[in-house]
Amino acid sequence: MTAPLIDNLQYCNFSEKVFRQLRAGGVDAIHVTIAYHESFREMVANLERWNRWFERFPELILRGTEAHHVREAQETKRTAVFFGFQNPSPIEDDIGLVEIAHQLGVRFMQLTYNNQSLLATGCYEEEDTGLTRMGRAVVTEMNRVGLVIDMSHSAERSTLETIDHATRPIAITHANPDWWHPALRNKSDEVLRALTNSGGMLGFSLYPHHLAGGTNCTLTSFCEMVAEAADRYGAENLGIGSDLCQDQPDSVVEWMRVGRWTKDIEYGEGSASAPGFPPMPDWFQDNRDWDNIRDGLRDVGFSRGETEGILGGNWLRFYETGFGPA
């Protein structure tokens, strides 16, 4: 079998159109967000919606819970869909829901989404108090059941303490190095070295607020950044988590930033003059554009094997060791 193509973070407004574009682009697996600020029951409603899509489009998508589902999707020309939370809100204040979430098919959970949570500190807080008492207990429980820890929206100290406390490699599914672009969401060299030295994975984000130059970021600049990251951290620890939010209305980005926690409007990495989703760069508009990234990586000197690893082979290896019980 050839190496799979895996995008380890999408939050599109999913539809038959998007599912067909996934197939047109040869995407074998995606990790999709099913919770930002949702309660447990609201998250279950999102699972119900996905079950209806699996029923309606069995020739295009299948439910992914184990690494072998990527190969099954590849062999049957479909896309495996893996679920994740971008916030621990669905487990509420109940550590027992960690295992229940895993039993429902969830395979990734962020410990924070920008704000302080019961578990850790988000990257938008002024003070990073690190992993909380509940956070340490939840990290241990996530390691036990095989629910992958994701620190994409978490602050520096919290991320380093989580890497240190965890007994299994963690992921940063969608972020870029801050030495390339100093966005609040991007990660320091210290964090990325700790992550990759412990066997963890970094998924590079294509969301314009995380790119040097934003929407106008060039493919060459992005791929040269990936090459520098490979020199620093090892190509085997790198993948893509595009953070593609295709076809979402701007009301969704308001939900992502504001949820129910404030009466004020928060613009996050946007602004009052540009509060909505930023336009994607012209070289990655949707899932039909993966060949542009493949060609760009080869043009900056990556071998075929390294390119295939970054575009999915490395995530598949991580799935094989990360999704089952300890």
C-alpha cells in the first residue's frame, strides 16, 4: 500500500460537496472537531449528525476509531473520519466521562481551548498556572484509555507540564512554530523540542492567522518553514493539521471564540475590522489542493519518503500506538 494522506484537523461545514472533494483530493483520513464549548449531551448530538452522514454517504466516508480504518478507507477509496474535542467541556467535571468519550469513538481531546479550563491554561490567558490537579488526573486517565492529548490551544507552562506528566506521546495537531510567525497560538522552540523529543507529533496549520503573511503566505514560505522544522525536530515527527474551516458561516467563528463564557465579542486572532474567517491562501482552498503541498515539499528538498510521512504516514504511525489502551 502507498502512504496514506491524512489531515489531522478539520472543522468544515461538512456536506456531500466536502466529502466528494475529500475523495477528489485523495484524502484517506481526517480528524474532525465535534466539540468546542459543547456539553456532553450536545456533543452526543453532534455524533448523531455524523452517524446520519455515515448512513447517507457510505461510499464516501467511514467511521474511524483504530489505525486500520485508515487502510480500510484507502483500499475502498473512502475517507476515514476520526473524532476529537478542541476543549474538555464534554467531560464536564467528571473524569469518568474520559473513558465514555473514548468508548463513543473520540480519539483526541485538547486540555484547553484558549481559556483556562478545569485541566490547564489556554494560550490567551495572561497567567499560565500550568496543569491543574484535575488535569494531572485526566492526563493519566487519557493515557490509560488511549484518548490522545492535544495541546494546540494551550499555554506554554501547561503544555510543558503535560508533556512531562504524560506517559505516552501527546500531539499538537494544528499549530506552527512561533519562530516563523509569532501568533499566540503558535508554539515555542522549547515546546516543540519537548514534544518531539518525547515522541509527540506536530501538525502544521494552514489557517491564515497561523501563517507568516496570513492569507498571502506563499507555498514556498510554508514549505521552507516545514524544512527548518524537520532540521530541528525530525521529519518523522511532523504532519499536517490544516484547521480547514471550509464553508462555515462567520457565526461559527464567533462560537469558537466566545462560546457561552462571555457577553462580550472576542476577536481572537481576528479584529473588529475583520471579525470573520480569513480567506485561505490560494494554494490551499479545499481538499482538492493537497498536490500543491506535496509538490512544494519536494521542491524544498524533501525526499519522497519524507514527503509521504509528513502528508500522512507519520500520523498513521502515531494512530497505531496512540489509540489503544496502555
